[in-house]
Amino acid sequence: MTHPIQIILMRQLAGYLSVPLFLVDPSGDLLFYNEPAEAILGRRFDETGSMSAQEWSSAFTPEDHEGHPIPPEDLPLMITVTKKRPAFQRFFIRGLDGVLRHVEVASIPITGLDGAFLGAAALFWEVLN
């Protein structure tokens, strides 16, 4: 499948960033996450590959501050996909390595020159306090 140039460039940029980045298409399906994200998500992208929105939003097990699962539609990246606006949230995520980590996530929409919605990117980091 051929992706718009903006998505291709975002993936290329992600490879140079020291901040974890997660990239999805307009339906929320995972296209890529970078090497810094692998440490938090508990598995290399080469091992997981692309995933549907339903798969990744449950595989990485997001939890609120009381340990309750966060519904996929309440995650920043899915808010960005459905409402086409930036979103931010602090929560816990259990990676595929089984480790629970406290993270902050900021997601942004990616649009084409014509204003078409092309997907979204989430920058996230572990909260170490």
C-alpha cells in the first residue's frame, strides 16, 4: 500500500527522534513506531508489525490511575483519529514485556495540503518520578 508523502516523511522523521513516536493511518491502524517507543511498548516494531486500531489499543493495555482499563475510544490517539484534533493524557501502559509504565501521551492530526486527514502521530514518554 502506498501512503501519502506526509505519512512517509513522518515515519522518516520518527527514525531520527529520541522521543517515542507512534504513527497511525486515518482509521487508527498502526503504521509504525520508532526505536525509542520499543522500550516502552516492550517489543520491537519488526516483531509486531502493523496492527489494527483494536489490536494495538488492547495489546498495550492502557490503564487509569486506579488500574482500570481505558477504553480505546478514550485514548489520545483515538480521540485525534475520531475528532481530528490534538489530545493529551497521562495514564499507565502495560507493554508487551508485561512491565507497567506511567506515560504521558500527546497526539496530533496529520493533514495534507488540501486539508484531508491522513492519520495521526502520538509522542509519548515515561513519567519517572
